Amino acid sequence: MSAIDTTCVQGGYQPGNGESRTPPIIQATTFKYTSSEQMSRLFDLSESGYFYTRLQNPTNDTVAAKICEMEGGAAAMLTSSGQAANFFALFNICNAGDHIVASS
């Protein structure tokens, strides 16, 4: 098995002692917390964590980490559509006042 094959299978996930060797698939839509204050911190992005699957979930984070590792990148991000991917690509290279020229 080549290095890329191993990365494809095992990359992006570091199991702890006694945890499954392959990442679990999380099918939850929401996540439980003990206080509304903690949820508020999550929504304010002052605390890291999962609160709603459409925004972020452990399965997507694992896939993004796997792609990042395979490509040798600094970070990776999954989007729900190609249009969203195009937006984020442009959003990260354009600055305020820049112009985008596009054909119809």
C-alpha cells in the first residue's frame, strides 16, 4: 500500500485509545449542551464546538482534514455546492474595493 493509499484510508482522524480505527459517521442534526450560555458562546464563535450540522459537524471536519492531508495543504473546507466553493475562493483572494470581471 502506498503512502497516498494509507492517507486516503487513515488520514484526517486520530483515534484515541480504545476508539474505533475508522472515524464514526455522525448523522445528528443538532448537539446537546448543558447550558444556554454555552450555546450562546458557540453562536458568537467565542468557543469552539458543534451546534448545528448544516454549519459544521465532526464527519465533515474529518473529511476536510483528510483532503487537506492528502493535498499537503494548510487547511481545507467542504461546501454544499460548487457556487459556495466559488464564493469562498473569491472571498479569500479579493479585498474591499476590488472588481470582478465576469462574462454572462
